Amino acid sequence: VKGIVPLFVLGWSHFGIFGSKLPDLSHLQSASIVLTIFGVVLASKAESSFSWIGTLLGLVSNLTMSARDLGIKSLQSEGESTEKTQFYSCFYGCLYCLPLLIIADGFSAMQSVDFNLLVACVCFFFYNKLSLNVLEGVSNTITHSLINVCKRIVLILGSSLFFHNKMNRWGILGTFFVISGISFYRISNSVRHPKSVLATTIVIGFAFSLLLSASLESRSGSTTRHKSIAIAGENPRYGDDNRGVTWTGFVDGERLNKWRGNKDDGCKGQLEKNRQILEEEYGRVFKDFKYVAIINYPDHSNKGDSAIYSAEAFLLHNLDVEIIYVCADMDCSESKLRKVLEKYPKEKVAITLHGGGNFGDLYPYIHKIRESFIEFFTDYPVISFPQSIWYQNASNIQKSKEIFSKHPNLILSVRDFASLDFVETHFRSVVKEILMVPDVVFSFGAIHQMREWPVIQIVVLARGDKELGQDNTGKAKFAALSGFVNTWTSSDWSDSEPSEIEAYRIRGDTSASIHSWNQKAWMRTRYGMNFLSRGQLAISDRLHAHIICTLLGIPHVILENSTYRKAQNVHEAWTSDCDVKNGGTLVTTTDSVRGSLKIVAEWKKN
């Protein structure tokens, strides 16, 4: 839509806005404009998505931007300086935007100015300064709008060169058309016989596009040299480019189902069995329900917890159960949930507890929220998603038991045998049912196609919170890796966030806000997947690094040196077929950093 701005300039000029006149364009110049617009649209094809709101707003933006350029060009023609026109456009723009900002975000937004915002403002200022200088230097506004359109091609090429985004044939062909169109438009303005240079322009554009394509292919291909992996065999890129869905929000169930791979890496049958167990068990549990609330949404940077929520939403989608309420830890309110539940048939509603590894007194704040909802909503079924159980204090066990005993319809789910033994011993008499099921992230199934190209040899993902004795952080602990491999990195995926995450300021309990919760979790989940995909081999002490690596087909080492033993317990229960010791190709386990180094040495040698 933004690529057709030159047509809007011609339209305004036709009506004589700001005293503008239609430029005297030859047929060849007109053809070059159409060719350039067509190239921009074609190059943007792979990145495009459609919505009526976006389309209409894009058209309105075209109207205002083209009118602004014509107005400023008119002022420049009358002798007004570029600095003066820019000052007044910024000044009045600020007057218009401030009320909208205050309405949207309140006065607190005025206090949230940070360094990144200031840098963005400076960049935007100089962008406008350059744009107005260009406008002053060209003979007509159509030329300026054509140059402005070309920045979209620059962005596409820049992302390809700097971020290694592989250009498809549409991008290459569109680039060819844009280069040809712009070149021909420029030449036709300065040469008496523009037809004579048409063939030369096309040849130059085509040659440039071919060179660009070859360059990008070689950059992308440079990672394919690392395809030989001792533990996991081949490591190709599975399926087509999926960046179009990386940041667009929580994918629908049908698309994710199509992404399931068929590569047999030693545990294909195990993963399919895990997925079926989850669908069958929760299909039975949710058989009579159409609506659910989810308590304890993980609105923090641990990508594993976001993967759990995304899998919960995905599983519920497949079971045709609608999420009607979501609350993060600090925002959970019994009274708000009660108001939402009253809008739906009571016999069709259940309350669900977000899964993970925080059931017990290891994370007391989260568990107290869980207990308060169990205690407050005894008139609704409460169903937990799979958890690992850990209590350190006997009095807290007794307190939980007393709260659970007051609820007549409480179902607890666990994901490992140690947790199963615990709840059987302490809570069997006070809950309606106990489910032993895989971690809910296994509901994704094998999704090899979502793995990105590896760009280094080893990724070490070591948790920074040192849960129950784990202390694997810091590159110094893995410095010996440099003796085996050339490229490796060590960090925690909780240390960084997707840049777009700040855009999600979710308020209210509407369907739109729930969709935003889903998008936010999925954004973090894909970030975690890409984090692990960087390496040919991964080493981690995080449970969901193990699960995500297994689903993506990434060979990895489970470093389990915590007294909690979450990762090892879940592995023994649900992914033992993937273990190298049992004939698999994906998983190797160790209880020390030294052990992981030995595994890497063997991997490198083979």
C-alpha cells in the first residue's frame, strides 16, 4: 500500500492542491513509475500480511504524506527555508500527538522516556531533514515520492545483508524492477533519446539482482558447511523460510499442526505418543467444558514458561475450548475473574492453573496465588496443567493439603514420577484426580520445520537464577570449549527479550487482550526456539531447553546438577527413547560441566 504513494501525488496534483500542477511526464516516465511501484509491491510480497484496518490506515497515510510533500514543496517554491518548514511541521505535529498520547497511555507516558526513545527521535529528525532537503532539490514532488518509495527496497536489502534474511525470488525480481524503473526514470529526464538506454538499464538492473542473489546465497550457504553432527547426524534447514510467523503472534492450531516434521531422529514415536497422551487425557478432562480461565500467566523473560503457556493455548484450541480470562501473577484478581465467569454458563466453565515447575514452596508467591484461587472458587472445577512438585517445609505441605481439601473438584497434573509419588503420598485423599502426563509443550509434537539455520557450533544455555544448587553461569565455566570448537556462546535466554515485546501493554479481559497475551507468549517462545537454533549442539540445565531442542530436532546435552532434577526426571519419564544410551540421536545427559565438556570433545572428534 505504501508503495503507491507516487500515484497519490499525481492524484492531488490533478486537483491542484496547494497550487500544484500535474508534471509533464512522457509515456516512458509514466511506465517507469508503474514499474517501480510494481517492483516495491513484488519485493514486499514475502513480508506482507493483510487486514482491512491496516490497508485503510495505509491509504489514509498515503493521502496525508503526499499532501504534506506537496504543501512543503509549495512553501519551498515561495522561498521558505527547509529549516522553517521542518520546525513548524514538528511543532504542530507535537501539538496533535500529545493529546492522543495522554488519552492512550496517561500522563505516566511522559515519564517513561528512555535512551532508545531519544535515539529514535534523533534518527527521525534527521530522516525528515534529509527528506526535505531532497524535496527542495528535485524539480517536482513525484520525483521525491519515487525516491521515498525506494527506501523500502533499501530496508529489504539491508535486512538481507545484515540479518542474513534469505531473499526469495520475489524479492530479487522486485528489486530488479525497482532498480530498472528508478534508473530509467532518471535517465529519461536527462537524455534526449531515453529509448536507447532502456536495454542498458534493464541489463544493469538484472545483473545487479543476480549478483545480489549470489551474494546472499553464499552468505546463507556459509552455515551449511557445519552439517556434520556426530550425535544427531544431518542438520539441514527443515522446510521453507518461516520468519513470516516468527513475530506475528500466536499461530493458529491448523498451521502449527502442518509444521510437524517427519524426520526420524530416534524419538519420533516417543514424541507422537506424548502428544497423543496430552490430547487424550485433557480431551477427557475438558470434555464437558467450553470455556476456561488461566491463572498465573508467565509475563516474564523465561522463554520456557512462555512455551508452556503457548502450548496450553494450542492444546485448548485443538480441544475446541475457548480462553475467556487470563491473568499474570500480580494482576490476578478473584473479584475480576468472578465477574467474567458470571457471563458464561456455569456448567461449561473451568479454571485452569498454568503449568511449570513452581508448584510448592520453592516459589511461594506464585503458589500462594494458586492456592487463593483454589480456595476462593470452590464452586468451579479447577484443573492444573502439568507441574513438577517441590516442597521444602512440612508445614507448607500441610497448609496446601488443608486448602485442597476444601475444593470438591480439584484435578492436579504432574509430569514426572517423583512428583507423582509426592502427590500420591500427600494429596491423594484431598483431590478429585491426579494425572500423570507429559509436559504440555509436548502437545506441539515434532516441529523440525521451525528450526532456524545454526550459525555457531555450540550454544550453552545456563540458567542465571541458580535453582536449588545449579551454578553453571558465566563463560569462564565453559572456557575449555575453545579447545574443541571455534564458535560457541554461553548465556541465559532470560537475559534478553524480543525488541517488539514492549509494544504489548495489555489491559482488560476482552477477547482482544487475550489474543495479545497469546501473541506475547508466542513471541517469546519463538525467540527461545531461535536462541537454541543458533548452535549445531546445545548444552543446557533448563528443562524446556531440553524439550524445545527435542521437538526441533537439535542435538543437545542435559546438564542436570540441581537437587530439584526437573530436567532429568522429565527426560526419564518422557524422552528416554531419544537418549543416545538407548539408541536415540538427540539427547546426552551429564551431571557436571566437566561431563558436558567430555561430550563435546567426543562430538567434535566424531
